[in-house]
Amino acid sequence: MRYYVASDIHSFYTPLMTALSSAGYFADTEPHKLILLGDYLDRGSEPKEMQDFLLGALDRDEVILVRGNHEDLFEMLATTENGVISSRHLHNGTYVSALTLTDTDRLDAVRRPWSLAARMRRTPFFTDIIPSTVNYYETAGHIFAHGWIPCFRSGERFSPMDGWRSADDGEWRKARWYVGMDAVNYVPAGKTVLCGHRTSSYGHSKYEHRGPLHGEAADYSPYIAPGIISIDGCTVLSGKVNCVVIED
């Protein structure tokens, strides 16, 4: 099976379409599947287009949606936090996505946050897309996750967690915030983990000493090392989505 994989598409619908087209996804007549590694909304300006694309791909059984930390943030704003503004939702773009998807005026949302939350819970993103997400996807040689797979963390040190596949929701929520490029010392035998969450320029800069984290000289191409392919292309700065093609 051929898998087309992208991550952290963050409401950048047009760059995603460009990346998939360039990779040959739409012209492929052989058996293939799209795998998206989470963070579908926020930051970009096309959340409605992204929502429609994901719904169509799900209806046609063409996509595997891995859950990202931004899906957690959207769910929290719609339920646990009942639409109340917090700094993390402003900083991460969740609040703007919520306003756009629900066609809610910002002033109205401030006055009646519970109404915004109720509207969020009626969006297809909440009712259909989030429930369709999975914590991870696995093939013979690859594991597809958002940040990383559950493991034990002490500061910047990571160690294996037995039975990570059946870890509870709390462990998976934490793992979605891990930086795979720092945790790659633990990779299940015989596997390569594909992940996103942290821009790939982080690995190029920190571990390959090639270019800065951000800026014109930053390398936003996929970071590839033994056991890991990290593909968050920081679209908000680079303008591009990374798409890698995996045969498995």
C-alpha cells in the first residue's frame, strides 16, 4: 500500500492541495491512502475548506486521521471550558477557528461564551471529524503519530512504556505534546515513527546544526534520522506543507 502522509496542516487548505498534487496523490491510480497526523485547524485562514475536505475524504474512506493536540484544544474549548477565552486558545489559534467555523461575531462570543461552545459542538468538525480520529496508526514498518507515542518523560529524557498501544487517554494526550526528535532514543524495534507537532527545522538546527530554527535560512524539509521522519513544515512561516510518500 502506498501512503501519502502530511501533518500540522492547520487550516492551510490550499498549500495542502498543492503538496498532495505535487506528490502525485490525485493522479495515483494504484491502491493508496492519505494519512494526516493531526492539527487540522488553527493558524491558517481556510478552516471551512479544510473541514469540507476532511469530511469528503472520510465519506470516501480515503483518509486516516490521527489526532493532534489542537483537536484536544478544540474539544476542550467546546466542552470543558464552555467557550471561555483562555490564553492557550488565543495563542494556538483555536479561538479564531471556532469563530470562523461557527460564523460567530467576536463581540457576541465574548458576551456569550456558552453560546459559542454550543455552536462549536454542532459543527461537523466536532460531530464527525474529531470522533473519527485515532491516537495512532500502524503498519508493518511504520507508526504514525502526532507528537510521539506514549513513553515516560523526566525533563528531556524519555524512556520506554510497556504496553504503549493500550495507554489511556491521559498518556496519549501528553504524548501529543512530545517532541519526537527529542524522544527518538525510544523507537519500537523494526519501526520508523512518522510524526509532526514540532517544526522539522528544530531537528535540522539542533541535531544536524544546519540552519536556524526559523527565518529565511531555516530548513523546513522533513527531518529524517534513524527511527524517525518528522514532517511539520511550519506552514505559517514556510508557506508549504510537507508530504512524504511511504510504501508499506
